[in-house]
Amino acid sequence: METSEEPLTHRQAEILHFIQSHIGQLGYPPTLREIARKMDIRGISAVRKHLDALVRKGRLIRRKGARALDAESLFPSTVPVPVLGRVVAGIPVNAAENRLDTIAIDPSWIPSGPVFLLRVKGDSMKQAAILDGDYVLVRAKETAEEEEIVVAEIDGETTVKRLRRKDGQFILAPENPDYGEIPVAEGSAFRIVGTVCGVFRPALGASR
Amino acid sequence: METSEEPLTHRQAEILHFIQSHIGQLGYPPTLREIARKMDIRGISAVRKHLDALVRKGRLIRRKGARALDAESLFPSTVPVPVLGRVVAGIPVNAAENRLDTIAIDPSWIPSGPVFLLRVKGDSMKQAAILDGDYVLVRAKETAEEEEIVVAEIDGETTVKRLRRKDGQFILAPENPDYGEIPVAEGSAFRIVGTVCGVFRPALGASR
DNA sequence: CGATAAGGTGATCATTTGTTCATCTTCGCG
DNA sequence: CGCGAAGATGAACAAATGATCACCTTATCG
């Protein structure tokens, strides 16, 4: 599902790089004349043609107005992921008002599709190397495979557990002998919120 | 060492927020008139005063030219952290050439001082919830306290272990009964590279 | 009461900025 | 050879943009 990467000429790559580095250093894109200056181009229309080519090749977005160049949003250097709440307490995942915070995460660490972060409370998943206070990266979806670690809502409570089948019915299994399995009874209000696809523990040790 | 946070008025905060969100959505800052439109201000000079106030309070950088606003570089939304190598193999930490990759990490997840990421090989720290393939966030420093999880170099090998004192000498203790302690002998080449202050496991489960 | 700061209106003006058009060179390709 | 693409030059021009000035309102503070 990748965008076809049309190859850039050497000059186009140079100009795109200058635009990106200008944004990175100053916080806003350069004007056509600023590009011309740095590229040792006397005329401004040559720059325009290069920008047109970059737009045509999908590497740049141009809008009306001065400095209206966008080279970042095509290939975001970071993805803002919402922190939706703490597990255990019931979380209305779709309610944007419940958003506690937003954390920037590198795109290479994020799977495709809608994701969010949850703060884990308790150590029921200790054996799976998920500790109290960890952030879990959750891919939001309504289904899951057996043996996957899921975020599920059961009887108004939301927990992180491993989804398992036992004696013909689903159970939510902790990864800690001190905790008991949670059977998914027939009549119970049960819903899979998503699958855990990442674990982040940013504050190991004491001092910050 | 924090910059003194001069408080913003409600209106100034609104305008700063609009500028930031404009940059986030379109990739470049708005013009004075675009700000005026969104804020329901008829004149442009009122906007200018607000920008002057934001600059004075250190929340914005302005330069000459259209859209020359920089609201990002004051408070970076992301910190590039180098991935320096895999543990176990000897890692010349100071050699920038050894940089495998760079990952963007949210500043709220990063302690002060120089940090880098290492990819963990093996499961000798399993009980400490650090698994094979995890990235550990390491604060580079030459000293550590007892009971801290450290990255240390001993006899040319680099490992992640818990620093402990036993029988009057330091040992590098694994968190897995299948592995043995590593005594730090008197004559051995031993060096603390840093302390582990974060664990990241981005690829839990199968599909990416 | 007067001073001051925050917020706003309205208009003028020089500059900057992007657009457009004509013309040129070089290079590879059929 | 002719053709087109990439790259560049130069100039004219309309629109957009920020700077600046004068003046207004509403609070707050001493």
C-alpha cells in the first residue's frame, strides 16, 4: 500500500532537501526567491518548474499564498497518538473528550490503521513483560485471534489480557499466577477494543 | 534549567494554538490576515500586537517575510534519538558512524542529558520485563547506583544487566535464572556506558 | 482621578511574493 | 535530423503581505 515513488532528478532532490531543512531549522518553508538564492538560480521561474515537478511526483503539496509549501505531511516524521485513559476503568474509546494527552511516536513503530495508547494499571500481565504504569500501543479493532493480547471491555470494565479459548468458551487470561482467569460468560457485555501491538515504559528508574 | 514560562492571556493562548495547529495541519504557518480571519478580528494590527506579545514572552520567533513564524523549535515536539547498535556486541558508543538509525521520541519520555537507544539481544533480563528485540533507552553516563539496570562494557562485550554488589565486589546480575552472574574481576576491562531509563517494544505480535 | 495594559478598528503604503510569457541551452532518443 | 524534457534566464505585473499610524474601548491598579 505504498505510494509509488517516482524518482527525482538530482536537482529536484537538492531542492526538496533544502525545503525540508529550511522547515526543520526555521520552522517555515522558504519563498521561491530564497530557494533560487540557495540553489544559485538567477530566475524564479526555474524554481517554479522544479516545484511543479515535485508536486507532480507527490513529494510536495503547494497551496495558494506565500511560502505555502508542505513537504512534511506526506511523510510525517512523527505520528501523534492519543492517550485515551487508564485501563481497568471503563473507557469510552470513541469519546475524544476522554483524551488525556497526545504522544508523538516514530512512524516506524506504528502499524497501519487506527491506534491509541493506554496506561496500564496493575501487574496482571507481568509475565508478558507488561508492568504497572506501562503504555500499551493498541490497534483499534473489534476482532482478535486466540493467544493475542487484547484490550477488552467486559461488564463495564476495560482490561488488558490474553485472549484464549478454554472448554469451548473464551477467557481473558492474565499473565500472572496471582490473578484468576476471567471467563467470558454468555450473557456478559463483552467487546474487544483492540489488540496490543506495542509496549512503552518511558520512566524506568527514579530520576527524571 | 527551565525557561521561565511567562503566562499567556486567554487570547494569546488561542492565537498560539491556532498557529501551532495550522502548522500541524498544513505544514506552514498562517499569515497575519489568516489569523485575523479565524480569530474574528477585523484589523491586522491587533494580530500584530498579539504576535509581539508572544515573541516577548518567548513563545514565538518571528523573522522578516511572509508567514515567517516559528512556534515549533522553542518546544520541540519530538527528539531524534540515535540507535547505536545491538547489545552484546561491542559498541563504540562515541562513534557516530555506528549509528544504525534514528528514532523520533516524544520529549516527555526522555530524561535530560545525552541518551541513545540500544536493541537488546537475548532474554537475560526477562524478569525485569526486558525482552529480546526490545529497544532500551540509555542515559549515557559513567557511573551508576547499585540495583540500577545498566549498560556496561566488560572485556569487550557490552551487556544490559543489573548492577549489584556481592561479597564486596560488583557483579552484573541477569534477571533470568537461566543465566549466571558476571563478576567484575579486579583486572577486567570494565566500563559503565549508561543506565537504562526506558524500554520500548514496538513490534509486539505478528503483522506490521 | 490618571496611568497603563490588553484588545480592537480602519486605512495607507512600500515591499514581497507568486504568476506568466518569451527565449535559450543541453542532452538523450527515435 | 527533429523532438521533447530538464534546466535556466529575464522581465513585467497583479495580488498578497507586513509595517505603521491614529484612535477607540474596557478593565485594573495606585
